[in-house]
Amino acid sequence: MRRVLITGGGRGIGRAIALRLAEEGHAIAVTARSAAELDAVVAEARAAGAGAGAALTVDLTEPAAASALAGRAAEALGGPAEIFVHAAGIASIAALPDLDPADWERAFAVNVHAAFRVARELVGPMAEAGWGRVVTIASLRARTGVPTTAAYTASKHALLGLTRVIAAELAPRGATANAVVPGWVDTQMVRDEIAAFAERRAISNEDAARRLLREQPIGRLLEPDEVAGMVAFLCTDAAGAVTGQAIHIDGGSFQA
């Protein structure tokens, strides 16, 4: 059993990861802003076999709150997290001249700065223990640039870079860090993006989804459980030689 801290664990990909790792018997601490969502996930995690479960409400845009998160998780789980999964993420849609600087700041606060603030508290204990796993949930936008996604794209590029530096620093100490790079996944964030695309183009949500899925050769949205399965593998001993990677689960969208 390992101690696990998952940000953005209230729904979507984060929730799926929490439940998948709970099935492995790990002790799970999940974070989000909504206490009701977290309580439901913790109850599901315990039913799935989690060794322990803790719900930690937090606003990751607050630097002090993000910096304190690793300590709160350690108190709840009985020691520092041995697995850290940063699944929290926010997006905004706007052409660069119309992008509100506050939206830019929020994207970096949640998508990058929070990951840094938590990881810097955990890499030391991981190195001392000679074992640890850091997994960040990136995006295809961490590898490409498309219009109207400046804040999200830039922050996900930064998150991938941070992950690779963590990997380089931990590699001699038996711990790993990797980014999982999903394509279009059936989450509320993606549904919101489809709706925004439809509104901009004055088309139906169904037509918008079909157009976006042209980027994804398998022709369907991914399921959060499919992403969770890869994360679960990266958190095993068998993945000890996999580090510093951007691992795509994107239905064939990006080939390089």
C-alpha cells in the first residue's frame, strides 16, 4: 500500500485515477474545491478497496493553500505521499487580444504553480525513501499550439517541462516523474469546450463534437478510465525505468 495525493480528484480524470488506485489498495487523499464531490469520491474509493481515504478541499489558486497541501495530506495519510498525481486543470477560450490576464494567471496558478508547490514538498521524502511517483496530466496542447488556447496551452507546456525536470532530479534516487498526455476525453471540461466551439461557429453541439473528433482517429471520446489505467501503471514498481516521458493516450492524434 502506498500513500497517494491526487489533485483535481473530485470528477473526471482525477476521480477515475483515485478509484483506480483505490482498487490497488492504496491510501488515497483527493483534493478539489467542492467538498460534496470529494466526499462522494472518498466513499467510492473506500468501497473500491482503498486502505484509507481523505477529502481535502483546497483552492489551488491560493499559493499558501497549495504549499500547505502536501503537509495536510501527510497528516491525513500518516506520512508524506509516495505517489503524487496532479490532475487539476482549468482552461479558458479566447483569442490572444481578448484573453483576460486574470484567466492567464489562473491557468498557470492551477495547472503549473500548484504542481510545483506540492512537488517541491514531496521530492525530498521520495528521494530519501528511494521510491516515488509523480504523474502530471498534461494535454495534447502541451505538444502543439492552436488558436484561442493561449493560457491553457502555455501552462501545459510549462507543466510538461516541470515534469521532465523533476524526472531528471529524481532519476538517480529511484523515483520517477512522467506526464500523461490525453486527447479528447469525455469530461465536463471537454463538454464545455465543445459547447463553446459550437457557440462560436453557430452550430449544434453534436456537429461541434464531430468536427473536434476529426483530430482523434479512433473517432470517439476517450473514457477517463483509459487515462487512469496508464497512470496506475506508471505508479507501479514495473514502471521504474519509465521517467521523463510524455505518454500519449490520444487515439492516434499525435504521432512524432
